[in-house]
Amino acid sequence: MKIKMINLLKHRTFIFCLCFTTLFCGTVFSQSAENIPSEIEGEIFQQLLEKGEYRTQYFKESGRDFILYPNTELGSLLKETWTEKKEPVFVAESLFLIEKPAGSDFEGFDTELISQIMRSVSSMEGIEYYSNSEKKMKTLYFQSYTVDNLKDKNRIADKVEGSADNLSIYVFQEDSSFGDNYYQIDYRQRENEVSMVIRLVEPLKYGLITAVKANNLVFNIDVLDKGNYLIMYIGAKVRFPAISFLENKLNKSFGSRITALHDWFESNYISAKEAELK
């Protein structure tokens, strides 16, 4: 009798645990399905949850286009940022999931902070990237700042006040590989999203060689605030000459620069949020 009672208790315990586990897993699965953002494809978002990033990169593959940008008003505008008739030879896109620090207001948006960071181009000065040729981290930009125009090129303060919507600025950067370069950056801003389009406006040199012509390099960045996390998108298109040693260098270099841009934004965002929460 005692043995039968023990077996009965074990059986009931097993049934309870099975039901609880089924209920628990079903709830988690349901919540996960409900929380997949409409702006990102479901399978890609699952990879973001697992790995924190999702990347594609193509070299000399005709017809490649931007496809990973968020399904939003600002995201859709990034598809048309390549204006040259000839196709780019380098096309890369990356999505990153950035978790907000514990204690953040998950009901509100950090759009103002995100906008200020994306306009603080002087904070890019000194950021590092991984040099594939030298197999080590190196400084990417020795100098980085906003200039008044492309004629006078006088340094001015970063334009971080107010909204970034429809703002257009010019930027000077002293690149560790390509020397002095000038870019135009166009911004757009909405309630929970900020985008920036970085376009080369003067030729990029590698020694005496013109590595990239004006308008033949475009980097798109979009940051979408989803409440308790951010989705960061970076897309790049570049066209450069078919010179073997230069092609290999640039193909690897621009891929590393996507990582550097993500690291720049995330480190500044997390630092600002942690300071805010103290």
C-alpha cells in the first residue's frame, strides 16, 4: 500500500511538472512571437536575439541591393541613397541589437539622446577598427569634426541642438588609411528613429591613387528605439577601381568600418545611459 501511494504521488508530481513546463514554455513562446518587431523579418530578428547581430557582405556580385533596412518610413528611404549609374562593387549590411541598461525607462524613447550621439561626429575621433592587413586594432580617425562648408572648411561645433530632421552637415575626417576626407551627412528624425546618410564628397586617396571617387561611397545608419532595446542598421555601398592589391584591402577595410561605427555608437549610448541612471 505504501509503495502504491509513493508511485501515485510520483505520477501526480510528474503530471504537474509536465503541465507547468508546457504552460511556461507556451507562454514564453507566445511572448516571443508577439514581441517580434514588425520592422524586421522574424527569422532575422531571432538571430539578433541569439547572436546580437546579423551581417551580409558581397563583393563584385552584380544586382546586390540594400534589403535589411528596417521596414519604416526612414528605413525605406535608405534604399535609394546610391545615386551613381555604375553599380557598387562592395555592398554590406549589418543589423545589431543593443540592449538598454537595467533601470532604463522602457516605456519611453531615447530619441533625443540617439540623435545627439549621431550628430556628435567629433566623438568619432580616436575610435579604433580591426586592421585585417596588420591583424590588430588601429586608430581609424585621427581627427573628426564638423566644418562650415566645403569652400572654407572651418571647424565648427557639432550641431546637436534640437531635432536632426532634415539637417545636412559637412564633416572632415583624417583617416589612418586614406588621409584627409570630406563627407556630407544628411539626417532624418522621427518619434523613435533617427537615420543618417554619410556620402563621400571629395575623392578618397590611397597614396597617389584615387581609391574612391566622390559620391562612390555611401554609409547608411538607422537607429530604431523599441522601448527596452535598440535596433541599429548599417548599410554600405562602395565602388572602387579593379586594382588587385587595392580591391582586397578595401573590401576588408570597409567591412571592418561597419563594426567600428557600431562600436562607436553603442559605447557612447551605453555610457550616456549609465551616467543618466546614476
